[in-house]
Amino acid sequence: MLGQNPLNVLRPNWSAPANIRAFSTTRLHGVSTAPYDSLNLGTHVADSPESVARNRRILIHDLQLPAQPVWLDQVHSSHVVQIRSDFEHTVPVQADGAFSRDAGVVCAVLTADCLPIFITNTRGDRVAAIHAGWRGLAAGIIETAVTELQEYPEQLIAWGGPCIGPTAFEVGGEVVAQLGGPNEAYRDASNDGKQYVDLQLIAADRFKQLGVDNYTYSKACTYSDSEHFYSYRRDGECGRMASLIWMQS
């Protein structure tokens, strides 16, 4: 028996075609022990490799994935890699986003405060998953993903998953200067010179500037909801959630 309970996942509230499958996991219903309890899916933390492997098997089984997810070596870059159905690798590709035009390819990113974003189109013939922390947003990962998908912007549909929320993500002026974006994405924090940032509004503005108006997002805050989510900023040592998207054949 792989897991004692069905996985607790979030499904995007978006207008994607019926053949698109997309899920963001929570930290619940895995086998890892504290501080990675319990569905840690990241191999780059100090969790037991056996526990992570079992958690990944639970993920594949419970979500009925058509293939092994393509796990990336995420480095807070703007690099987005294309994954084809015949893609083979022995070590994770260094990138912070993956896209595919092939059915059955499971694109995936890992997060624990950063913003996971799904992108598809109205025909349901291409998908992308990107890891958009503030560094990735500043580096232009949304712009890179939209360019790589080679689709008219008005045909794209995007959704932002759970991330650190606008009442928790406190940054200094150097981060604000790199991120830019609309004034409504910022508000003064309690500490001198610091501001709270709404990553979802930053992402929405980036999409809008590219002509993509169909962006919706989760309002779940990984920092404030310790029951359901890992948060690197809150806990330091913690596990990772996964956001996965694929096209059904």
C-alpha cells in the first residue's frame, strides 16, 4: 500500500481545455518525518532518499500520472527547457521551467514559497510549468516561457499556484528595484525601508504586458498555512511541494 490517505492537492481554477491535467501538492499524506513531514518531493534537501522515493511513488500512483515527472535542477534562473516524449536524462536538467507539446509528458517544478505557474493554450496542445521566485521573475522567466511556447498571447491561459503571500513576503529596496511592476503589488512593511510584495500581482502584470490577460491564481499563502504547505522563509529546513501539468493523449 503506497499511501494511507488520498493526496491532498490543489487544482487550478482556470479555463483550460478538458485534456489538460494540472495539480499542486500540499505537504500532507506522505511518509517523510519532521521537519520534512510528510509529502516532501525534493531530493535536494536532507530528507531520507528512501522517503522521497516513496513519496514520489505515492504521487505517481495517486495522481495516475502517465509518466515519471521530469524533475529539474532549479537554480532561480530564467531558463525554460523543452521536454519531448523521447527525452532521456540521467541527472536533472538545470532549468527553472519546462514546456512540452507532446501528450503524456509531465512537466514539474518544486516550490516552498516561490510561485509555481502553469501555462497552456486554448487548444490544449502545449503546456508549461515554471518556478517563479523573485529572482526568476526579475530575470524574465515568464517572458521566456511565453516566447518558448510560440503561441499568440491571447490564446494562452495561465494559473499561479500557492506561494508566499502579500502579508508575509518582506523584501528590501534592492529586490523592489529588480522586480518592478505595479504600485499595487507593494505596501510598506513594519521594518524600515522594507516592503511587502505580492508575487501574484507581479506575475499578473508581467503576463498583461505580454498580452496574456487570462491569468488567475490561488490565494493560498505558503508562509501562513503551516498545516498544508512548506515554507522556506518560515522554517528554513523543510520539504518541497510539486506542481505538475501534462496533456492527456
